[in-house]
Amino acid sequence: MLHTCHIPVTVSTASVPSLDSFRAVATISHVERALTNALRNDLQKLKARAFHRDEWAEEVLRHYHALRPKLNEAARQQLQPLYDWMFVPPTLWPFNIQDALEDCLATLEKRKRLNSRQHLLLELLPPPPGEAVCAVVAEHEHQIQQGRYEDTVRAQAKYSQMELAITTNPELRQQWERIKAVFNVAAYRDHKGVIRRTMGAERNLRPSFSVNLRRRDDAFRAVFDAFCLRWNLYGMQYDKPLLLKLSVNLTPYGTMIHIPAYWSFDRSRDIRWRAIGKLHRIRVPGRQGAALAEGFAQRMKEAEKLRQLDQKAARLGLKGLKKHEFLCKGLNWDVRTAPKRLTRLRDEFKKLFPL
């Protein structure tokens, strides 16, 4: 007779993942994929930009996408303007947007709130330019990166003539060798081997104009600037003099045309004014002129008068057609004027003359 032997079997649940743990892992994996995709998409947008923009931006964008899911909605909204500006060509940045974003990320990562200075900066920063503007400026940056201004400037022969004259001038070579004998010029070169003179600024207002010749860096900068002034250079690339060009450059605040001091300027032949106008107009908000300015001033007066009439109509309890007739008569308009005209006038100046 066979006896059935019951052997107790204990199954350890510790080694078997629970359904919740599977879900948690799946969620983490999904978030990581989303972050990776978002970062990849951002870098792809910047890959076509000049100045290796994708490489420059990768670290801060990686930081942004890693931190963003951990932030509340209010903090995300605060960072959004800086993030949006990251995709604007740096030519149009009023300050280093990337540094500002990194600073705000570092603050929020410590679970601190943005301070009053950071808040003020984010509130005052205007909305970024539209895609059409960014596309034109991005193409302009590629030309600037390559030192090409042919789209806006003619008369290459004038530049070539002067360039040949200075590159074959023994006096320039002798002076450069004297500078190298006194200073370690390699310490002032950038990654391309370029030393640039002190840049000029709009209206010739310079951030710093003092020189202390007892300081080596100040002395080098003064000597190098004097050398560049003598030979009309913007710098040296190793031992190659870099002659100033007639150039057109966009800035955050406008369009700058630089005519080198040596250039015999012919406004009809040297500049492609139509191309410059097209480049400049991409940021112009609308038509302008004497007649338009006069019309604007008249509408502003009417808007102020309308605000006063609206308040008086409210006190009198006027509504509907009676109110419309009252407003038109007060503005010396025909009572048959469409109500939409009054609405447009209020909307145009509502920030200046709030109700």
C-alpha cells in the first residue's frame, strides 16, 4: 500500500518581483525615454546652428530635462522663457541666456525658490523672436562664422588690395616679432589661435577704458590695440594679420554697419542696401513714417477721451445704443460708426489707458 507523503513547500515571495515593482520600473523607464527623446529633439534643433551650438548647449539642456519632472508647475512656468530663448540664435541674446538658465536650475535643484533678482529678470525678458526671424538670423550667423559678408557687401577688391599690402609689409612683421619677444602671446589666443583687439561698441561707448601699464595683461592689451590700430586689424591668427572688413552685423538691439577707417567708401557700389534692408526688417514690428506717427498720436488722444467718456457713461447708467451715441458724439464721430471701431481703439491703448 502506497502512502502519500506531503512535503511542505515554502515559496519565498522576497525574490519574486511584485506587480507594483514592475510598474515602478516601467514608469522609470518611460520617464527616462521621454527625457532622452526630449533632449535628443532639442539638440537636433541646434545641430544645424553655427558656432557648434548643440555641443555648447548639451550640458545645460541635459540638466534642464533631468530636473524638470521634479519641479512643480509654477517652477516649470518660471523656467519656460529661458528655455524658449535657448533656441534663439545667440546673436539676438541680450545676455548669456544659457548662464542664466543654469543659475536658475542650480537654485531650484537645491529646493530653493528663485530670488527677487531672478524673478525680475524672467519678468522683463521679452518673448523670444518667432521662427521666421530665428531662421534668417541663424543663416546670418553661419556667414559671420565664416567671415563672409558677400550677401550684404560688394567691393571685395578693396579688401584684397589692402590685405595684400599688409601681409607683405616687413614693418608689420618686425613689430609683431617685437610684441612676441616681450609678451607670451600664446596665452592670449583662443582655440582658433586668434587674438582679437578690444572690440568697439555702439556709439563708441566702451565698458572699460582704463589702462594700468604696470599690469601685464593691461599692458599687452594696450600694445596689441595700438598695433591693430596702426595696421587696421581686428586681430592676429597665429602670425597672420586679420584685416578689418566692411561688415554688416545684427545685434540684439539693431543692425550695425562697420566701415573700416582705410576703406574708400562708395555708398552706391559697396553696400547691398536691399539685402541689408531685408535683414533688418525681419524684426521691425510694422510700418512707420510721419503720417503714421501723426495718426498714432491722434488715436492716442481719442483713446484717452474715450476712457473718460466710458467712465461718464457708466455713471449715467447708459447702455446699448444710447451709450454708443453718447460716445460717438463725445469723440465727434458719426453716430453710424461701427461699435467695433470703439473696441479696437480701447484694445490698442488698453495698457496705457486701463478702464
